Amino acid sequence: MVMSPKKVLPKPIGTVISDRETPTFEIVRIRLKAGQDIKPGTLVKINVSRTEKTTLFARIRSGYEKNPDESADKQSTLDTFNMPKIPSSEENHPDIYRLIEADLIEEIIGEEIRSPQNLPNSGAEVFIADSNDILRVLGLEKKDDDGLYIGETVGGIKTQVILKREAIQRHLFIGGTTGSGKSYAMGVVAEEIIKHKVPVIFIDTQDEYSKFVNKQGGKVVEPGENFTIRISSLTESEFIDLLPDAMKQSAVQCDVVAKAFGDLQVELFREGIAQFTLDDILKKIPDIAHNLSAKKGDAPRLEDNVIRRISTLKSYKIFGSGYEVADWKELLMVIENLLKKPNQIGILFLKTSFLHLKWN
């Protein structure tokens, strides 16, 4: 006679408590059972027994321990009278416990996943969510080949985090403190996107991904070295922001620059876009400085100050005619061809502090 293995039922880690603030539709507080432990970010589940039989899911946010034997007053008394400390633990002391706070994030009823619409039952048992629960609640894939494998969960039951491929059609935000691994995480995401034969373009201000791009067989281009853009690719406010601080403090100098920039946007509008360079702006300065000077005698000095200060922008290698060095149409054709041939991989890397290019 063959006996089937007995199914091991999960053990509760704690119990929903009731106080003046909780439980609510957003927050639940849980008293951990003696000997249980849990990490921030862990997903837990709570069965609800109300009009609807549902399961609530919450993410652990914070917690604290209550231990009257370790209060400041108690420790001060022991130290003052040099009294021996009697060890105590939550297993044998009713007033020692740990209280955890969690954010309710989802509710499952049958096949439906929705925002929490039932209050947790006070006194309900709380369980660690299993891998199937996590996949369902967070909308993750089960197989590496079906999505973007990012890593594994760090709390609760270890679960692979595989984002759906559709996620890259939306905005992704990677946040964290300095040194927490944001750039590394972005590299992992990019590597997974490449795995699915999707071209990737980096616009990188810190030169963090050039080695990665070269390793993946992509192409690295750098402003001023491989391509330039026309000053007309900027908006008027963006151009004003680039001016030296001393110039920004002079309203009349800024007016001269804004007038020159605005006039050129109209005068040199060709093939659907404004096309002019820094030299074109410099040529406009004398006449505009003369027209905007409060006194005729101030015009030469105003003209000299504006031209001298605007000329400092020539040190920005990224500005030029927009045609030399790199053939942008050819570079972008690489991407277009890759999109037509999904069996190929391509990466284009742009190392620049800003890029607002409008190609004609």
C-alpha cells in the first residue's frame, strides 16, 4: 500500500490586532507569534471572513518590539542598585511581543484581483505569501523566457522576479540611495531586453554604460566627437539657462539674446524646423543691442558684453552645424533595420549631458 505524502499546512506568523487606528483599508498591524521573524518588503496574506470570502495581501513596512523589562526606567533601576538582570523572552512573558505594520496592496476573490475592499478581521491569522501568490499579486511571469528576469525577492519565500515583457512599453522607475545598485539594476534590465531581441538606446550623463554597450557589440557615440547638434535644437528657455550667471543677472542682456534667438526661429525656419547655429546668433547681436539700448552710447558696451559672454558657449563641443562627423540618419537607420529584423541585436549609446535633437 502506497501512502501519499501528507500535505504540510503553512503556519501563521502572527495575528491581526485591533487598536484605535487599525485595521483600515490601507494599513494592518500584526502581532508576531513568539519565535517568528519577518523582513521589510515581505508579502503576507490574510484570509477574510465577511460577506465575501476573500484574501488580502499586504507588504511589510515597519515594526517594533515592546519589552517592559528593557525600558529605560527598568534598566536605570538595575544599574543604580547594581541588581542582576533576569533574562526574559516573548516565549514566557505575556508583555513582550513584536508588532509589525503592513500596507494592504491587493485583494483576491476567485479569479479577480482588485484593490482592498474588505477590512481585515481583527484576530485573523497572518501567513507568508507563497511563490504562486507573489507571482499573481505582483503580475510576474513564471518562466525566464517569457519576461525580464530581474532577480529574487529578499524577504519571505524566495521567488524569482520576472517582469512581463509588456512592462517595457511603459515608463520604468528605478530608485534608491547612492550606491544601492540603481545603475546595476538598469544594466540587468537592458540585458534582459536585449535577450528578447529589442534594440536599446542609452542616453547616459555619467558614462556608466559604455563598457556594457561595447561588450554587447553595440556602438558608442559621444557629443563633440561623433556628432554635434545645432543650437536651434534648444528651446529659448533652455538656451537662456546655458548663459553665464553674470549674464542672467542683466535683464537687458537676456532680452538681447532672447530677441536674437526668437527672430532666428522665424527667419531660418526651413523644412519644418528652425535651423541656425551659435554663429548666426552672434551675427544678430549688434543690431538688436543697438535697438534695445536705453541710450545710444550704451550700445557698443552692451554689444561687446553679450557677444563676449555668448561666445563662451563655443566651448561646448556638442554644438555645431549638426551635420559633421556622425551621420544621424545612418545611425537611426540601424535601429530601424533592427526593428525590421528581430533576430538581430543593436545598442546605440549616447554619452551626453543633454540631447534635444530635432533631425530634419
